[in-house]
Amino acid sequence: HTVCMLRLTFCDANTINHYFCDIPPLLQLSCTSTYVNEVVILIVGSINIIVPTSTIFTSYGFILSNIFHIKSSEGRSKAFSTCSSHIIAVSLFFGS
């Protein structure tokens, strides 16, 4: 994002009416086209969502597959009780 911002020129007031100096408010201050910057924001944001989510789903798929291969119901129950708190914590974190 920093490299993409270097090519922009800013000619409006230099006041950002936000608590946090984020990229979209900075783009609003630019006089030049911000299309490339917006595409970079979209690509980076998509990667930041897709990669962790697919990694988590894949790992949980392997975990569930291994749990279902446990022959004893007591062992399966113990494995589910161990993993359930982590699954709930991850669901709350990524769900929100």
C-alpha cells in the first residue's frame, strides 16, 4: 500500500476526519485516480480472508477425519471435547 501511495498527489485539505488513519480516508484526499490503490486493497483484503479461512477449514477437515477413524466411542468423545472449545473460539473470532 505504501508503494502505491507514493504515486498519488494530494491537493485537498490534509485533515482526516477519522480516529484511525486508514487507507480509504487517505485515498479520499488524493487528486489523482485511485483505481490501482482500490484494486490493491481488494486483492490484499481477499487474500487476508481466503488464505486463513481455507487453512482453518482444511486443518479441521483433517482433524475431524482422524476423529471419525477412532474406533472407541470414549476416545471419540474425548477428542471432540478437547477440540470443541478451540472450534468455538475460532468460530467466535472469525465469525465476528
